[in-house]
Amino acid sequence: MPDATLMVCIAVTAVIGIALGFAIARFLVNSSTKRAAEEAENLINNAKQQAETLRKEAILEAKDEALKLKQEAETENKERMREVRIAENRVAQREESVDRRVESLDAREHQISSLQGQLERRDRDLKVAEREVNTRLERVAGMSQDEAKHELLTSLKDEVAYESATIIRDAEARTKAEADKRARMILSLAIQRVAADHSAENTVTTIHIPSDDLKGRIIGREGRNIRSFEQLTGTNLIIDDTPECVTISCFDPVRREIGRVTMENLIADGRIHPARIEEMFAKAEAYVNQRVQEAGDQAAFDTGIHDLDPELIRTLGRLRYRTSYGQNVLNHSLEVAYLAGVMASELGLDPIPAKRAGLLHDLGKAVDHEVEGSHAVIGADLARRFGERPEIVHAIEAHHNDVEPNSVLDVLVQAADAVSAARPGARKETMDAYVKRLEKLEEIANSYKGVERTYAIQAGREVRVMVEPGEVNEAQTVVLAHDIAHQIESEMQYPGQVKVVVIRESRAVDYAK
């Protein structure tokens, strides 16, 4: 019984436990479902709220955009309206301006019509007056209208001729100034391209001897050695008290050179007697002639002239022993050839004839002590005799104005000769001659009235003349400079040119104390 009861109790307990577990499980299920429903409801509510919020925000943004577009449209509309008003104002102003111009043109047209009528009336009156004046003039002048017209044309021709002459003079002055500028440029270029050095040479040949005892042997017994030497060489042998030297004097530079070589060879040899002098003279003559030939050939080669007559080449070579104011004539001739060639090239001319004439221009100096006449004329005769062309001969003859220059070649040779001879250092002169030349220049200038002081400067190439301003006016200074220059040209001999400058100056000086 107790077991049955126990079993029943157990059974009841099990049923109760099952029922209770079922109830608890159901409760739990219901609770979970309820929470899920609540969460779902909450999610739905939240979604609805967010959707509502987004809708409201979209509506607000749409309203803002619409408002913004409306404002922009209103602003654009206002701007367009303002532009339209401005355009309307401009059109109105233009219409007013056109109206005013039309009114002004109408007034001017009326005024012009009135003036035209007045001019027509005046023109008729003038024609009538002109006919009356012409009639009166014909009666007073005693000539017809055609005669008066001819007289007027004649006077106009005279005036035109005078004005034409004035214009021509002005053009000539401008042309001369331009030509002078161009000539200076060509000369400076030629000098710059040639730029040769110069070495002054003495015309007196002095020979050094070892001792004065040798002078007696040179003279010889009763003077036979010196007579033999002078007879063979054609020179004068000067033996004086000057220690350890003898001097050879001769107008012929080639003979003087032969004598120098002969004497130096005799002194070196030590045997001095007539036979030995004759032997040494023959050797010296051959030696100098050879050097003359070589100098002529070298000069022709240096200038590019290869068709000269052999006799002209030998004569040209003799210039190697000729000097003019201390300037070697052969070197001077070469420089003149170079200068003339450069200037001819600058002028667009053939430089070969200019070089040829420049090289031969002083040819006469090689023989001018043997033949009477100017070296220019003698050189021209030599060139003519040995087949030189007429223009070359004329350029040689005209380079010192012995004949009138008549071609560009003549003037080129003259200019090149003057440039070469007048360059500083090209020529020299003795101190006495130099001082006398400066004194003569100052003396000529001081001889004129109104001259206060005179200064010869730049080695006598410029004379500056100070005049009294109260005695010489501005116009007279030009005449004074011309007169002084003309007198210097006519009374003096000088290389190159002399510039005369007349200075007139007034000064007032005071001191504040």
C-alpha cells in the first residue's frame, strides 16, 4: 500500500511536474513572442519616424532649392530689366543727338547756301573790279596784259634761278661735307691697315777705322791712294781731325754706298794701294748692283706687280739707297703703293693700277741729281720710255701737281703720298731747320693786324692764332685764317699740311670779396 501510494504519489508528482513544465514552457514561449513583437513594433515605429524625418527634410530642401531658384530668377530678371533700361536710355540719347545734328546740319546748310550766294555776288564784283583794274593798269603801265604776264614770268624765272643756285650751293656743301667724312674714313682705314714702321736714315756716310794711324795709309804717298779712290768711286773722301773715322760724301747715293763698301773692305783687308783699291771697287760695285736688283725685285714682288721692265726694276732698287728728309724712299714708295691700293679697294676701284702708280711715283728720285727737272717729271719720262700705260705715267707726273690731276688714280696717289710723308716719325729734319720753320710760321701769323699771340704746335702742323676781340670780329676771323693759310702755302715748304686756327675770345672776370 505504501508502495502503491508511493507510486500514485510519484505518478501524481510526475503529472504535476509535466503540467508545470508545460505551463512554464508555454509561458516562456509567450514571453519570447511578446518581446519579439514588441521589438518588431519598435523597429517599425523607428522606421516610420525616420521616413517621416527624411520626408520632412526632403520637403525642406525642395523648398530651399525652389526659393533659391526663384531668387536667382528674380535677380536675373532685374539685371535684364536694368540692361533694357540702359539700352533704352542710350537709344533715347542717340535719337536726341541725331535730332540735334540734323538741326545743326539744316542750319549749316542754310548758312552755306547764304554764303554761296554771297560768294557768287562777290565773285561777280571781283571780276568786274579785275577788268577795271586791268584796264587801268594797262593804261598806267603802257603794256598789254600779255606783256605784263611775260614780264612777271621773267621775274619769276630770275627768282627761281636764284633759289635753284642757293639749293645747288647747299647741296654742294652737304656733298662736300659727306665726301670729306667719307675720305677721312677711307684714309683712317688705309692707315690702320698699312701701319708701317719708319726708321730715319742719315745721308752722310761715316766709316769707323781701328786707329788714326790708318788715315795715313788711306791717303797714301803724296795722296795717290785717296786720289785713286775718289776717281774710281766718284765720291769725296773727307779725312779730318775727327778721331777714328772717315767720311764719304757724294750726291749719288749708290756711288756713296759703293764707296762705303769699298772702304770697309780695304780697312778689313789692310792692304791699301791703287791696284787693291781698283780690285775692291769692282767687288763692291758688283755687290751693290746685286743688292739694287734684289731690292727692286723684292719691291715688285711685295706689291704683286710682276710685269715691270727690268730697267725700271733696277731704277726702283736704287731708291733703297735714297732718302728724303731721312725717310727711305723705297720704303716710302712701298707704303704709298699699299695705301693707294687700300683706298682704291674701299672706293670699289681696281687696286692694281693704284699700287703700280704708287710704287713708281718717286722713280725720278733715283736719277734727279743726274737730270735737270722735277723728280715727278723725270719719273714720268722714265715710265713712259719703258712702256708704262698713260694713266700710270700721268699719275706719276701729277703727284706733286706738276700737271693738273684729271683722274681718281691721280688723286689717290697724291693722297697716299701725303699720308706716308706726313705721318709722325716718317720724316725728320735738323733742329735748326725745325726751329726756323716754327719761327717762320709764327712770324707769318703775327704780321697780320689784330693778332695778339701765335703758337706753332704739333711739330709745326698746327698754328693757333689769338686775336684781339675788339679789333677782329667774327666774320674777319674766317678771312684771317684763309689769308694766313694762303701765305704759308706760298712762302714755305713743309710735308703734309698745316692747320690754321684763329681764336677770338672775350672774358670778363670779377671777384666777390
